[in-house]
Amino acid sequence: MPLSSVLRDQWIRAKYERREFTGESDHPQREYDSDILESILWKKGKDKKAFLKRTFQLSRKEFTLRYFVREDSKVPKAVIYMKDLNVAFQPEKIGHNHGLQIFYLQGEHTRNLFVYHESGKDATERGAIFIGTENHSYSVTGFSPGKRGPSRWNWGITMRTPVREFIFLCEHEQDQQEWLEALREVISRPMTRQDYATRYIKQRITEVPYRAEEITIPADVIPERVPTLIVDYSEAEQTDEQLFQEISKANVICIVYSVSDKRSIEKVTSYWIPLITVHTDKYNRVPLILVGNKSDLPGNCSMETSLAIMNQHRDIETCVECSAKNLKNISELFFYAQKAVLHPSGPLYCPKKKYMTSLCVQALTRIFKVSDLDNDGILNDDQLNSFQRTCFNSPLSPKALDDMKNVVRRNIRDAVLGDGLTLKGFLFLNMLFIQRGRHETTWTILRRFGYEDDLGLHRDYLLPELKVPPDATTELNHDAYLFLQGIFDKHDKDHDSALSPEELKDLFSVFPYIPWGPDVSNTVCTNDRGWITYQGYLSQWTLTAYLDVDGCLESLGYLGYSILFAQESQAAGITVTRDKKIDIKKRQTQRSVFLCNVFGDFQSGKSGFLQAFLGRNLRSQRKIPKEHRSDYAISTTYVYGQEKYLLLHKMFPGDCDLSDAYPACDIVCLLYDVGNPFSFKYCAKVYQQYLDSKTPCMIIATKSDLPVVRQLYSCTPMEFCRKHKMPPPQFFSCNTVTPRRQAIYTKLVTVAMYPYVSQAKWNNFCLCASVGAAVLAVLGFALHRVLVKPWCSSAGLLSGHRSL
């Protein structure tokens, strides 16, 4: 392998695999990885002929490259930041095997430094051999003791490469077998993406074809496990229609021009970029790679022109010069192309503003707030390590944490406070990654928190699959309640067990909208100031999970439930209850939320009944604005020591068909006004709607503190309840706060939990009544036989029976 190829491969490995000099590598330190690497390089002078010795310093802490005119100089000639720097191996252009072109931005201009080193050994690990595949004539065999002469290292291995053979000696046969097994595993592996690209170009023929055949790089070659299809286009062989079809199917497009042809470069902006823009979706732009070919020709460099074009067009991910003849930068070309698709820079960074896009800032801000578990605006070391494990599956060492914070601290104010990273510092750190070409680092963070390429949260993340059978309900499970309790504590800064409007706004700052409207304050319990209490907060989440499980999943996604609790999705926080018919059959239920539909005629006291459940009297109810009123009320009650949620739903006259509009309820509550003679008639009518559904019902006599009038119906409410085997009417008043009033809500939940028990009690009552009547009849008949003459008529018997 030519030495220049070794240098190229080592540079790629150092930059993209080991991530050296980027401040984010966990790779073990090497000799040249000290804080400051200093070396003497030969730099081309101003006359562009003579090369002069110059001292270069690469600072790992400051991420800068400095060079000095004299060895004893204390002030550098230039300080180049790594984010503004790029390099290319240029042995042909410089005239030396170890030549390097360093180009960097200084203001709006591109500067170039041409340097070389007398030896390439500094760039190569000592004793390293690059191993290829069997298809490239690499092989390994072992030899037995004594074949290589007397030595205690008797066992050996022969490694054959296309260039030469290498001999390795082992002391024991077991060592030899282990090495043979390991080496054979390496050479039998499929080729990498770079191997495929290089091999393809090596198989060139003397007469270059107009169009190359399609090449497929398998999915198992790259870590993301995504297959790559390389498609060539030739204007000489293909039509415009075929070109347009290929553009519409492409995920990334490489625009290749000749560095030696000025017209070819001009055609990039005058023809190719406008053509691609027209035939791609304006909302889903395809990333572009500018490729300057034939860089092996002497005196040709188009990097300044390419960079200028790149700064003008946001869709261009990067630009690279290559040589198909000398295989220069071919591997890098396909690396950049794959990277442009998997980790595009366009959604993250705006080259003109030299800052991240607004969508990227919004996404990273949400990630910071979700990761800031104590809501103090700072990510401390524990939170940073938790964040690191979440995104990269490994914690940072204390030294790595300190180095990272030192870099941020030196570059921006107020980025590190109290030994922790602020939002400002977190954003700067990600911008640093992006500017240094480490887009994949930021993309790894974004995708771990549910974002897709357009920087919107993925639908599968927000709404994971959750199957809910028709007669089942959805509830929050224990883990979800623990998570929501932690969110409450995180935002209850004054620790008053209630969320003020400012605290609630801060809680929902990770949402793109405020999911709770003003009616929520009249749906759940609040304190005297109208702020949602801890109990009311959990009640509202319970209501959302029950009535709108998709909205609940989405909200849990915005809060980061699956990430912070290490769950596969938000669906892990939802319990789907079993069919209610099974509960009745088994005579037990595991459900904790019960829905009660509240019916009543106009002015029957439905709103008062709902608000009284939340502890409010009529005076406080009158203060509620009309637009803030709620048709629901939810709170907890205890049944046999178990905490249960009762969800009351106010129904309006005419809402009797519940089959489509509302979920099946657990109990029906029928309200009538004791002071309105026509009020009970509506309750009797509604009951007929539930007569066949076997839904348990209770009748509530509201406004019981007022005078009671006779209801104009065929029977009294008490007789109606007896006829239909229902509990007797329960008297209720909003104006009186008594234990009896609150007991009504407990009765509702009890009847909903044990509908079979309630029905059985009433059946037993009727059975007992029937048996008692029969016993009395038999007793009366016996007495009649004894006391009355046999000639008494049946009418007399009946008369005696009635008298008894």
C-alpha cells in the first residue's frame, strides 16, 4: 500500500472513528494525544518555491492549530480554530509523499497552507498492518515448531498481503490457534463501504464507459445498517426523463465537476442546482455533495470556489476534491454522501448566520428541559452522565466532564454555573459539534428524544401502537403516576402542593401548545386561589388517559416519559382494562376509574352536583365564567379502603343515545329537583334508555333543602325505585356540606364497582318480601280453617285474608 494511502486511511480513522482532537472521544489516549502536540513541518513560503521550517502546535484543549515563524517565538503567526479548518492530502500538488494542504476560513476568505513532513511515520501506528479481505488476496496460515529454526517461540503465523508476507511467532500452540481464529475472522468479513468504492474504481478499463453499472453496498457494512445504492447518470446514454426519475428517487446527489474545466464548475450553479431544485420537493430537499474530480492534475484547486458555492446554497452538505485515477478521497466521498443522508446538516445549521436553525434550537431546548430533572436551569454532573447514558449508552469520566465544561467556559459566558452546564452552554456545545462536522453526535441526541429529519417529533414516538378492545378502558399505571408525580414536584417551586399559572406554563414549555384549557380548573380540585392542587393534577391526567388515550400518550411523549423511565414507548405507562363483562362474570374488578353519566332536566342541579364533588358550594359556583365551565368533574373517593377515581359527566336533555358519542359508562345518575313537579318525569324517561343495557342507576333528589312538592308522574320516585328494584332516592343539597353529601359519591362508586352485589341485594329484598307475604297468606288460611265455618264462601275467605 502506498505511504500516501496509509496517511489518508490514518487521517480518516483519527477523525471519524477515534474522533481525536474533537473533544468528544472516549478512545484511549495515544502518545500524540497529549494536550499540546508540537512538531516541525516544512511550510511553503510566499514565493511558492522554497519550503521553510515552521513550528506547529495542535492544542487539544483549545481546539486550535498554531504555527510560529521562529522556534523561540512566543506569539504565533496564526491561530486557526478547528471548526474553521479542513485538510486534504496533496502529495502531487506539493511534490512530496507526505504533503498536506490546510485550508481555513479567515473572515469571508479562504486561506491555504501547504506543508509536508519528512517522514510519514508520525501518522502511522508502529507495527500496524492493514488487513484486507480474502477477495483482495489476503490470507493467513500457521506453521509448526522447528520450521523457522531453534527458538522458544516455536509456533508461527504467516500473514500474506498483496505486497509482502509477514511472519509472527508465538510461544504456545494455543496462542497460535487463537490468533489464527481471530485473523481469519477479520479477513472473511464483508468489505466495507470504502472497500467497495475503491475496488470498483480499481476495476476500471482503459476506455472509460459513459455510465457505470449500479453498485449496492450491503446494510451490514455501516453501523446504521442501511443499504446504499450508487446510481450513475450519463447525458450521452440517458434521457432527461430518466434523469428526472433518478433525481426524484435519490436520497443524496453528488454533483461531479472537473477541477480543470472552468465551464464544468460554472455549470454547477447555472444548470445542475436549479435543475435539481425544480424536480425535488421544496419541503423535503435532497442533500447535495460537490465533488471536484481530476484533482491529480497539477496546479488545479477549486476549494475556494466550492466553498463559496456551498455558502450560497443551503442544500449543499459539503464539498470534496478527489481523483478517480489515483483513488484520492474516493472513500471520503461516499462517507460524506452516506453521512449527508443519515446525519444531514441542513436542518441543524445555517451557514449564512453561522448558527443553528430555530427548529434545532427549539428541539435542543426541549431536550435540555426534559433532562434538567430538578428544574434549576443547570445540568449537573449526575444529570449529564444520565443524559450521556441515555443517548450514547456510556457515562463520561470526571476528566472528560471537566474538559468539556472548560471548553464551553472558555468560549462563552454564563455557560457553566455552579459546576453545571446551562442551556446556553448546552446549545453552544451542540453548535460546536455541528461546526466541526460531528453532525451525527447532535443527530444521535435528537433521534433518541424522538425527533425525525424535519426536527418534528416522530408520529411513532408520540403515538405508539396501543390496542384497546371495544368494551375496555384505559388508565395510567403505577409507573406513569410516579413519573407524573416527579414532574409535579419538579415544577412546584414554592412547594405549596399546587401549580400556579406560571408553574403550569413552565411545565408545558416542552409542549408546542398548552394542552389544558381554563375549564380544567373547574374539572378538578383547586386551592382557594384557583390553582390546581396535587390531587387535581393527577385527576386531570387520569381523565385524559380515560377519555383521550392518544392525547395522553402524546403528552407523556412531550414530557419524555419513555426516555426518563427507560421504557420502549409511552404505551408502557397505560393499562388497558379487561372487558367489563368479564369483571361482572368474575365478580371482581381491577379498574380504578369509573364513569358516571349524570342526567337531569333543565335546572335540576347537574352542575351543582358536579362542583359539589370538588368541594364547592353554590356561591363559588356562581363566580365561574360561562366559558370556563366544564361538563366533567373528577376526584378520588375511597371504597373499602381502596382509592378510586369517580369521573362525573354532565349530560344534557337529548343526549340519551350514548352508543356512539360517549363511551359506555359504569353507572347512571338521575337527578330531579324536589321543588319542580315535572322534574322526575324526565328521569323516568331516561331510565328507559338504560333498561336493556343493565347499567346500574341511582336517583338523586337535589335541592333537598327546599320544600318538597308532589311529582306529576304515574308513581312517586320511591315507588318507581321499588318497581325497578333500585336503591331509594338519595337526597342532596349543594348548600349543606355534610358527610352524608359526600357519601353519595362513595355510593356511586360502590354500585359501579359491584353492580352484581347491588342487584343481588335488591333481588334478595324482593325475595324476602315475597316469602313474607306467602307466609302470612298460609297462616291466614290456617286460622280461617280453624275459626271459620266450612260453609263460608270464598268471598268470606278473601275478606278474612284482606283483614289479616
